[in-house]
Amino acid sequence: MMLRTKQKSILVLDDDPDNATLFRLGLQRKFGSDVFAFTDPLLALEHFKINSERYGLVISDLNMPAMNGYELVTKVKQINPDIKICIISAFEVNDLELEYLSSVKVDEFLQKPLSIGKLTETIGDMLGMYNR
């Protein structure tokens, strides 16, 4: 059994259920952290509001219905300005989007398709407290 006392939970949001599940399982297997995956940004935000103190990282897809990743990240940062953020997108980000993102501190941006190896390597580097 892994000791989890110093590890913060990870929230994963992707509107594709297969991606959300794959990312959750890969991150749990690699780090032993509690990883909560959502496909609905409104539910993810509501969960984050209630449990914000347990999280160290939010990984969010960029393009989703109901609320996009920029909107979610902005709201998450208002709740916890110290949370680490990783944005994932299948689309190239244009200059206008980068300008919007610069108003909110995003720690990492990853392009899909994304291997679990690349995801776990990036997240391990971001959190700096996990051994690879």
C-alpha cells in the first residue's frame, strides 16, 4: 500500500469518456494518487468547489461543451490560485487563445494525441514530488 499523506489528488476533465478513464487509470497506476475523472465540466467544477483543499493539480481538455477549458481554469484559479494547471487539446492553440490563457497561470500545455507515458512524465515533473 502506498503512503498518500503528502500527495494531493488530481482532477482530470475530458469530455471523451475513454480519455478521462485512460488518463485517470494511468495517473493512478503511476503515482498512487487519488485521481478523479469527469466528462462534464460543470460537475467537475462543482466537485472542485467542495473539495478544493484536497487537490494539487487540475488537468483539463480545452474544447468541451457547456464550459470550455479556459473558463474552467479561470474559475478553478479563483477558488485556489496555487493549484497547478495542465491544459490538453487536440487542436492547435492560436495567438488569441494564448493571450486569454496568459491571464490565468497555466503550468503546462499538452497536445493530443497524448500517450500515457508523456502525460505521466509531464505531471511528475510538474508536481515535483513523485519518483518516476
